[in-house]
Amino acid sequence: VAALQDEKNSLISENEIMNDRLEQLDGSLDDPNTVVAKKYFSAQLQLEQLQEENFRLEAAKDDYRVHCEDLEKQLIELQHRNNELTSLAEESR
């Protein structure tokens, strides 16, 4: 029982230390001059920029997909036209 109480007291003490560290880190994010806050805001800005870039690339991909579908339709039409002209050329020979 004594060993378990010592372990419990040790864990309570460690928990208090961790909670103090957490409060310090939370407080450091509120102060924009700390290194942690600067890194956090830098990472947040980078994330926003990457999300904007991703959105732009997704839009470009959709545009290219539509353009590719149009080109495929034109290719099919041109192949049919080529077949027609080839058969007409053979008939005229």
C-alpha cells in the first residue's frame, strides 16, 4: 500500500509539472514575440498558403479535364471525318 501511495504521489506530482508546462506553452502562444508563437504562426500561415495553392491547382485540374474532354470529342469527330474523306477518296479513284 505504501508503495502504491508513493507511486500515486509521484504521478500526481508529475501531472502537476506537465500541467504547468502546458499552461506555459499555452501562454507562450498568446505572446506573439516568443519563438514558439512565431513558429506556430509561421506554420499556420504556411498551411493557409498551401491550402490556397491546393485550391488553385484543383481548379486548374478541373479546367484541364474539361479541355481534355473537348479535345477527345474533337478527335473522334476528326477521325470520323477522316474515315469519310478516305472512303470518298477511294471511291473517286
